[in-house]
Amino acid sequence: GGVAAPPDDPWFGFQYGVLNTGQNVAGQDGIVGADVNAVPAWDWTVGSEDVVVAVLDSGVDSHVEFDDRLLPGWNVPDANDQFDDECGSHGTHVTGILGARGDNDEGIAGVAWRPRIMPVVVTNGCTGLESWVAEGIVWAVDHGADIINMSLQYSAGTEAFADAVAYADAAGVIQIAAAGNTGQANDVQAPARFPETIAVAATDNRDRHESFSSAGPEIDLAAPGWRIYSCVGSSSYGYKSGTSMAAPFVTGAVALMKTVAPDLDPVTAKVMLMIHADDVESLGFDDLTGTGRLDVEASLLALDPQPPAPGDLNRDGVVDGEDFGIMLTGWGPCPSDCEETCVGDLNGDCRIDGLDLGLLFVDWTG
């Protein structure tokens, strides 16, 4: 057996966006399955440190869920490398949604558990200039980002801003952007309205379009953005709402897709996500949710990934000392429901022993 699902993170039950069991959120009962369908995708991959996600935001605090994967970053307004979050943990919350480490007996589980995070500060506090975002995009591209998350909204959409987005697209960098929180009677904001980005609207725990979410023909798909539980500060958690929270669900999905298909390009990523979204509003494409709500597993499987090696117990793409450690932790007889919970029982005999260890070393990559 490989990854046990759902993971052991203690607050995972608060994450209806990842797994909706109908749980009540702020007095509103959810609908079973009104989630991004990430859990079955983790049987294929939980992501890789080979994938670099740039978070263009208010900063990213060094949170226990991802501090070991933070790369050197850049603060555009201050022209230095300090990236502490200066807007009520906005960027930290976004990062947790897309990339909190799962199955670590800590807090929550992001959509992708292993990508490296490149923090790029493009605001001064909670506000900023479009020119700062444009500069941040170019910096991220030039420093090795594979994917850029922009949970930001601007009304003008300057030519310089559009040029920076086009620069990233030409470099093969996949860009995900929040639609904006101006309400469904108002236009999609920049950068989401630029054609090169993947524009993400927000839904709730009943798969309904959120009234704060901007609307228009530029919307590509939607993801949960109401009452989302994620990281704040250095070790805490809390709820936030907005299309800012919806976008990183898609970014996490793209990080998983990029893990199994390293050559994934922006157009293919957008098409796969849109084709395989679950239609949740009016039939077919609509200006509120695009083609529907994100389906991580379907988008991933559309890329025809290779099944993980049986010995890759943590689904990180390699069989190494971490998998060996997982096997040793479970050594001996399995629980009675061993088929579901006994990670490391490679031969299915309901115990972890030398026979399983031998099978692990058959897959060993070091």
C-alpha cells in the first residue's frame, strides 16, 4: 500500500475544499463531493521538490507546513530579499492551500505537498502597484519558477503588466490568477483577464458561485474560495474567503500535473483543467464559473501519468530513505483494516516484514 487517504493531518476535516463530506461550515451544510477531488490524485503523486511555485503576494511567513521548502525570494517594493508576510498572513494562507505538507500529523494538507515555494513580495502591506507585480513576474521567471500564483486584483491592466505576463507565458511558465472580488456584476480583474493566465473564480461548500467573485468570459474555471482553512503566522491556522483562496487550489493541481509531466506548457495545462472541471453552474461554459469547479484527479489522469512504484510509499516520485523510514514505522502486524491503512504492506499479507522490505529495495532509486 502507498499513501493512506485521507491524510493524518489533525485539521484536515476543516478542509471541505479538499474533501467535502458534507461537513457544516459557518452554519452551512456542505454537499458531499463539492470539492476539488484531490485525495484520489495523491495515490499518483503528492508533488515534487523539482517543481518551483512562485507566490506573488504580500509575503510568505516561515510556517511549519512548508518552511523547509522556502527558496530565496525577493521583495520588489523594498528591493531586498526579505519576504515576511505584511498583510494579515494573506500570502501565507495562499501558500498553505497550494503547498502545505500533508500526512505529517501537523495542521492541514495542501493540494501539493512537496513543491518548493519562491516568495515574491509585490505589495506594500496589502496594496501595491501593477508595475511591482510586473517586475515580480519577470524576477520569478528569471529565477527558475515553473508556476506563478497571483492572488491579486488590479483594475487597470497596464501594458507593462500585460507584457510581463506574456513574457512568462513565452518562457513556458504557467500562471494562475484570482478572478477578483468585485462581485458577479463586475468584470474580471487583472492579471486574471489576460489571456495567458488561468483565471479562477470562487465557489462555496455547496458548489455555488460566490457572490463576491468577479465574472466574465475570461473565467476559465472555479475552485472553493469561501471559508477556506489554511496557514497563518508561523504555526497557526485560520479561515479566509476570496478568489485569492480559490486560485491556489488550481496552482496546487498544476504543481501535481507538472510533477508527472515536467514538459507541461501553459496552454495544455489550461485546456486539461478546463476540460476536466466539474460543471457546477449553468450547463456548459458560463461567465460565473467558466467550465466548472476544479477536479484535480481528472486533470492529472488526463496527462496519462505512469503509476508510482509500489515502494514509493510517500508518492514523491523516488524510493529512498523516507520510504524506508515509513516502512520501519509500521513494522509488524497491520491493523484489522490493513488493506486501507497499512502503508508499507507491499505484498498484501497484513504485516510489514522482511518480505516487504525486499520489495521496497527492488524499486530503490536512492
